[in-house]
Amino acid sequence: MKIIKIELNNWCQYEDDHVLEFGKSPDKNVVLIHADNDVGKSSLFYSIPWCLFGRQPDKWKKKDWPLYPLPWLHKAYYGEEIMTAVSVTSEHDESTFCATRSFRTQRTEHGATTVDRSFVFTQMQPGGNWIKAPEDKLYRILPPTVMGYFIFDAETIEHFVNQNENVQQSVRRLLDIEDAERGLEHLETVSSELRKESLKHASNKAKELADELTRIENRIAEGKHLIDNKENGINAHISLCRTKISEIDAQLLGKIEVHTLAQEQKRFEDDIHEAEAHQIAILKRMRACTQSLYVALSLSPAKRTLEYLEEKRIRGELPKNIKSTFITERLNIGKCICGTTIKEGSDQYECLCRFRDSLSDQLSDVSTVLNGDLRAIIQKVSDLKGTLRDCLQDHKKCIDNLKKLNDGLRTVRAKLTDRKDVPEVPELQAAKERYENDERELQRKLIEAMAECEKQERRRDTVNALLQDEKKRQKTFSDAERNYLFSRDVILAIKKATDAFKLRARKYIEEQCNILAKDLFWREDIYEIQIDDKYCISVRGKNTGPIDVLTGMSMGITQMTGIALIASLARQTQCQAPLIMDTPFARLSPAHITRALRECPRHFQQWILFLQPSEWKDSEYRRVISDRILKEYTLERDNKGDITTPRVGYHPEFFGKVR
């Protein structure tokens, strides 16, 4: 979608009729609109979302700002009327559309009254005639849910980056994941009704299992609510503690007398976090090793088995060779020749299956195979021992390092606490340590709550399996029972597909963010954007390890990260919306502005910029983007009449007029 014309009729400061023609071009897609502060730039900017979707900024709603020209109200007679209208003409898939929103304002004794609100959406026919088109066609071209990600005040983009819930919601809306989730909710309701119907025909045991399953699901829901509740959940309290700690750190760093101590404390804390992360990684490796140590237990039985088979061969009780059919027979019986039970799905069963598949109808030497397996077991045990030994050494070093770091941190904190000569420092330090203790206690509760949820989920799976087995044992199934089982299978399949799709979407966004970020503002292999499963965005440096450096970056870098995120969302969803930005470069350095001007036009169908004079160095920036500029306007303010008029071209002489 590309906007090719905006028509204003008595809109805010734009009294009478004004037309901004952007035109069409296959190679040019940038529109520049220049204006001083308080001239009408934002009014023109907000006319677009108002015309398309009837939306106004919150500050306009709170202050009840009029959308008609105020000078008219001051000079109008009682009963006099004025028409306000905004039309946006756009091109999409070689078709031309026009959206027009309007209302009439009447002057009364009590002020102004708005009447006759209307909205019309039309499409141009090949012959040039306009016909009315359904509004849902506009919503398919530019869904209202995505408007906030492509038409926005650039000062809000840093908040978009730092609010993972907004990012997650945008991905869900842009990729229509919300529709799949609503479908799942509907299926869950239908499944619940089918369960009630099926229980009428179920056995007592099935009812007991179903009741237990319901109780378990309720406990799981309560546990997740305890963890994730936005107001009183454990995660919310942890986030609050971290916010308070960050605020205290900022206050301590702001006090010149203890700035060096505060910096040293921050360094110790970062080193401890990194060391603890390294310790967790070592413990995971050790756990993986210990879980594989059962292989060592099979060493002695394997040797005895080989000796036992050799003795039988020597006595002639067992043939030297064995066919694959013999193994198949043993698996079907479920017992080894030594009497050991072989359960389907066990390690022994899987090992014998692999052994059977390696055989053919030809005779195979059992001794050779067993000797090979024995050597493999010995080698694996040796490797496990070596890995475990290395892990223990690394863990000891990590513990010693943590002890030194904690000792150093305690020393620095004691010095801060003793600085009673600096106002508020001891109290701030004490408050910070209290919040840290609270966070540790909350982390402990979080681990316990998550462990309990996992325990209940395992129990739910077990009970669900028992319930399915019980239902299968019933001789007859009612239609409701069959439908219920089918609905559960459908729900699980859709959940699995949706989760897999979400994972791929998140990974794709992360990949595209890094590609676009490198194009926009940093060289390759310097920083890397990471998006976790909760859509928290962090930036990792090559030399910073796991520490998030985004919080320490400039607002300009944060804003460029947001632009990369918006562009990656547009690329992933193939959304053909124009990117419309008000005050886009206020917090960017000249180098960042130059790179944005060079790269952004390649990633969006159309880029419309509402610029302040302080953002635009004409001689420097125009040469970067001149071949991309489709149209350029400058807004001129008539201070006597409080009226704004758009003029074609770039007119710096309009800037800086005293009001």
C-alpha cells in the first residue's frame, strides 16, 4: 500500500481545502514533510490514522482538542456550520482506493456541536469511475491492529523495544496467531461440553480419573496464575524488585562522592552474575554425565554374558551363529534366553531392535557383535569419566572465583554503608540489599512453584493416559466419547503446530533483526540482538558475554533497534503498509541518520517522514536520499490567522518565525 494523496478540508490548523499530492514512481518511495514546532506537523500526521480508522492520540482525547479550525469558531455566527473532512487516496496491488472521513460542526450558544459523522471507502474502476467498497477490504489491506507498528511517533519506539508484551502481541496479531488461539479456546469449550456428555456413559473409574484430571488442571492454572499474574504474580514482584534496584543503582552512581564505589559494586555484581551463569552451565554438563553413568553398570553384565555364551558354545549347547528371526522371536516373547524380561520401549528392547536390524537372512557371528558392543561400552565409560573429571575441576575453580567475587562485593558494600558523610547513601545501600534479598526469596518461590507445576503436568499426562486406556477398554463408545477424544487430538495437534510456528516466527524475527541492524547501524560481529521465548529483546556484545548492553546504549541505538524490529515484522508478515514516522531523527546521531536514510527505503513500500528543522541537515542528508525522494513539502504558518498551508518543496525560510 502506498499513499498517493492526502486532502484536508477544515482540519485543525488547515482551514479551507489543501491537497498534498505524493504521486507514483516505481523507484522513489520517500516523502519528506518539513515543519517547525507547533506549526501543524502532528495534526497532519494524525490526520492519516484518523481518516483510515477514526483514531486520535490519547492526549487529544484527554484534552478534548477540536478537530476543526479554532479561528472559525471565534468568528462564526450562532447556527453557522463548517464541514471537516480528510481523504487519503492510496494504491494497492495496482488498484486505487480512497478513504474519506468527515463531520459537521455547528456553532451554538454553548460552543460547538459535532453532527453527521460519516466514513466512505471507495475504489476506482478501470474507466475512472469511483464505486463504494466494503470497509473490510480496507482492513484486509491495512489491518487496524498493525497501524500502531507502522504509523507512530518515533519517540515511542524505544518503549516498544523495551515492552516485550507489546512485541509479542504485535507478532500474534500480524501473523494471525490470535485467530488460531481463539479457535483453540472455542475447541476447548466444545471439548468440555463433549466431556460432560461422554461422562454420562463412562464407568465409575473413568469418572474418577476425569474428576482428578480436572482438579490437576485447576491446580496447574492456579500455579501459572501465581507465577504470571501481571499485578500480583511472582514474576511481577521480581520485575518490581529489579526496577527498584536499578533506580537505586542510578541514584548511587549519580552521587559524585561514591561514584567510584558504586561503579566497583556494579562490576562485582556483573562478574558474579556471569560466574553464576557459568556454574549453572557446568552443573548441567555434570547432570548430563551422571544421567549416562548407567552405561558403566552394563560393563560387568556384558562381560559375564559373553563368557556364559562362550561356555555354551564350547559345550555345543548354543550354535555359533544366529539368525535375525531368533532375535525377532525373543522380542515377541518378551524374554531373553537368560530369563530377563524385555519390556517394549526399554533400553534393552531398543538395543536388541538395532541388533536385529543389523542382521540379514545370512548367519551372523554373535561373538563379534558382542565384542564390538563391549569395546564401545568401555570407550563410552572412559569418555564419561574424563568429562566428569573436567567438570569437577571447572566447578571447583568456579566456586573459588565466586567466593573471591562475593568477598570483594561485601567489602565494597561495607564501604558504601559506612559513608554516612554522604546523604542517603547508607539508606540507599540498605534498601538495595533488602530488595536483593526479596528478589532471592521470590526466585526461590518461583523455582518451587515451577517445580510444582511441572510435577502436576507430569501427573496430568499420566492420568490422561490412564483415562484414555480406561475409555479404550470400554466395549462401546458413544458418539460424544469418540468426538471428545477426537477434539482432544485436534487441540493437541493445533497447539503443537502453533507452538512450532511461534518458535519459527521468533527465530526468523531475531535473524532478520540482526541482518537489518547490521545494515542500519553496526558492523557485523560487533553486537547481536537476541529475542527470548517471552519476546524480551536484548543486545549482546562480542566481548560482554551474557550481559545485556541495550540498557547502557544511547536512545538513538535503541530507536534504531526498534526500526530494525519494525522492518523485520514487515518482512516476516509481508505487510505492505507504509512506514509513517513523526520526528524520526530527534535522538539519532548524524551517522545513524545517514545509515537510516540509506537503508530504510529498501525495506518498506513507502517511507513518509515528518521532520523538524533540527533533524534535517539539508546539504548533508539530501545527497544520500535524493534519488529516493518522491515528494517534498514544507508547512508554512500564518501567525495572524493561526492557519497552516502546505507548500511544495523545501523552504527553510519558513522556519524560526516568531509567533
